Amino acid sequence: MIKLRTQLSVLLFATLAVLPLLAPSAQAQTDVVILGTGTPVPDADRSGPSAAVIYNDQAYVFDAGGGMVQRAIEAAQKKGIKALYPTNIKHVFLTHLHSDHVLDYAELAATYWWRRTEQLNAYGPTGLQAMTDGYYAMLARDIELRTDGHQPVENPTFYQVKVNEYSEGGWVVQDGDVRIEAFSVPHGSIEPAFGYKITTPDKVVVISGDTAYSEKLAEIAKGADVLVHEVINEAGLSKLPEFWQRYHGSSHTKTSELAKLATTAKPGVLVLTHVLHYGAPIESTLTEVQQGYDGKVVLAKDLDVF
């Protein structure tokens, strides 16, 4: 009997010892997928700005620049990130309504919509509803043809988008364990323009959108696991006409300014995107930031995963 009790005790101890090791694998993990790293300047290697935060098989997409949908399909079919298959995407957040950030918004809403099981939810600045109405007008004939009763359709209204538009920052979307907080950022004369802080059970991610240097953003991003931030190359900027230098100075964050911001925020990793580099090699942008910042920093490529 004593021997049996001893064996049971050993077995129970071994089982309990293994359980903590198994628990993390059962928990959801947060990933950040960079769907587009480009700018208004056409680049064959870089789609328009877009990033997705994936948690518990749910995708939260931020911006929808040109080419974003194709990158999402690649992520779903080639990297196995099924949450990014277009019909699985249920939430898209726009930072502002400049064309390079929204050109694939209509494509995301329209792609294979007749196989959607839920409508797309869109969140962003004032003007989003008018832009959505334009998408409806553009595809009015297509929608009519697909809903005339001849084509199988999950729901004939799912081409429509549930639009939520805001005139200023400070609003919050809570979706289960995921919290998305929008805050205003300075982007020249563009108002409103938003950045986003995404909090999941295991990660904090901050996405700057297009912004000039912002001490407010630096405070919001303190201790974030991932900070995805736009940047402009100072060597490239210096070669532009004075008018463009003034414009970019009020609308975007210079490499030295981003180094200062990151030194304050100290993110786990600083991800450089939407890199305006003009005549300078894009790789020199990373070098410029590293001259003033000694933390981990990455020059992002389309389809990078963090």
C-alpha cells in the first residue's frame, strides 16, 4: 500500500509539473503582420500602408493602402494566417483619409463579399461614411447583378460596411479581450488623424499612422511591445525644395525625432514603416535612427511578422 501511494504521489507530482509548461501553448498569441510599408511614391516592392494585429484568430487591420488586400491574401495562403483571408477580416481602422492609406478600403469591402458571414466594421475619421457611399456607387451595377437571385449569396446586404466615424481622438473599441484606443496625432493640416494603441492579454502595440513628432504619442507608447511608426529620411529630405521640407516637417517624423521619441517610449521593438526616403537609400533610414537610438529597431518589409 505504501509503495502504491508513493507511485501515485510521483505520478501526480509529474503531472502537475508538466501542466504549467502546457498552459501557455493553449493561450492565444498576439502577432503583428505588416501588410504594406509604402508611401504615396510608387514602389514595386512595397504596398500601401497597412498593418494587422492578430489575436485569437481575429484580425484588426489598420489602414488599407493600395495592394493591402493582395498582401492579406498572401499572408493567409502562404503564411497560414487564416484571419487575414479577406472574408475573415471583420475590423478595419483608418488613421486618416489620404489616398495612400485608403485605396484598398473599397477592395477589402468588395472582395468576395457574397461569401462573408459577417459585415465588415470600419472605424475612422469624419468623411469615412461619404467614402463608403462612393464605394457603393462605384459598384452599384455589380451589386445589382450579384443580388438579382441568380448567384448564391450568403446575405445580400453583406457588401455593406458598418461605418463608425469620429471627429476627434479619445474613442475606444472593446472587442472581447482586445482593446483599441484611438488618439489624435498631428499630421499637418489633416484633421482628424489618428494613431492607435492596441492592448491584448499578452501584448501592447502602438501604430502611429502619419504624424509629425508627438510627445503625446511617446507617452502613449511607453513600454509598448511593438511600436509601428512612420518616418522620413533626413538626408533625403534635405535634398527637396524648401516648400516640401516645410510640408514634410509639419506632417511626418524625422529620423532624429523618431530616435528621441523611441528613447522616451522604449518599446520592445521599433518598426519603421511608411519610409519617405526620396533620393537617399532606404536602408540609410535605419542607420539614421540608430545614430540616436540604441534599442531594437527594424526596417519593415511587406509581410514581416512580429
